[in-house]
Amino acid sequence: MPNLIDDYRARLKVNKHAVDDALEDQADVLERIGREVTRHAGALALAEDRLKTTEATLTLEFKRDDDKLTVPELAAKVRTASRRREDWAEVQRCVALHSDWQKLYRAWEERSYSLKGLASLHASGYFTASSHTMPRSSRPDDGARDTLRRSSRERAESRALQSVEDAGAEPARIARRSLV
């Protein structure tokens, strides 16, 4: 099963140029992943039940063999029995698989929200070339850019002078130093 889970993980990334395809696949893939989560939850419950049955069986066998065992000794013997260790390892394997599928399901749910956002951007024309460029007639010309730069520089100098005056320093000396 690791190949299947890896395939779904690889498909998580959304290509903004293929949103239509991603939207078509989203519900189907999320439903298949949900089925896998349910299947692994059942396998986990079965493995846990098998572990409890094995522990109970071992407890009865060890009590039958030696009725003078204390409760801690009996529990230790059960925990160290090879059948119980095998069942416990199976439970841990099932827990890991179920956890991986649950995480993948949550990731695909989050992908649904991302797709919704991308679809709304597509619908508003965000990714079209005309939304990123200005027509040539509305672009500022070089004269306007120079004027903006000059006024910006003048504002910065006046702010610097104002802050120096507020601090109580001599404005002319500071202004000469900033112009150099």
C-alpha cells in the first residue's frame, strides 16, 4: 500500500494552469482516501481485538501452569510472550498506516480549500495577462516618474530636518551633512 499512498501524496500539489482537472478529480480522490481510512480503522480495531484475546489466552494458560504467580509476575510473562509481541507489533503497524491515511485525508481536505481559492481567482481573471499589465496610455511617463522621485526625496529630507529640530539639534549643520 505504500505506493498508493505515495501516489496520492504526489498528486497533492495543485497546478494553477490545470485547476479544472484538479476540481474534477478532487471529490473522487478524497472519497477513495476516505474509504482507505475506514478500511485501516477496521484493520486497527481487529488487530487490537486480536491482541486483547491473545493476552487473555496467555493469562489463562500461565495461571493454569503456575497458580502461585503474582499479578505483576503474570503481567510480565504475558508481555514477554512471543505471540503477544507479534500481535502488538501488528497493532503498531496498523496504527501507523491508519495515521498516515488520516493525515493524507486531512491534506486533501485542505487542498479542497486551496482549489476553491484558485477557482475564484480564475473566475475573477486574476491569471489572465491583461490583469497584470497596464495599457501603454495609462503608464506614467518618464517626466512623471522624475517628479515623483523628486517629491519623494524632498519629503524624506523635510522629515529628517523635522526630526532633528524636534531633537533640538542645529538644522543647518544636519542638512549640510545629509546633502553631502
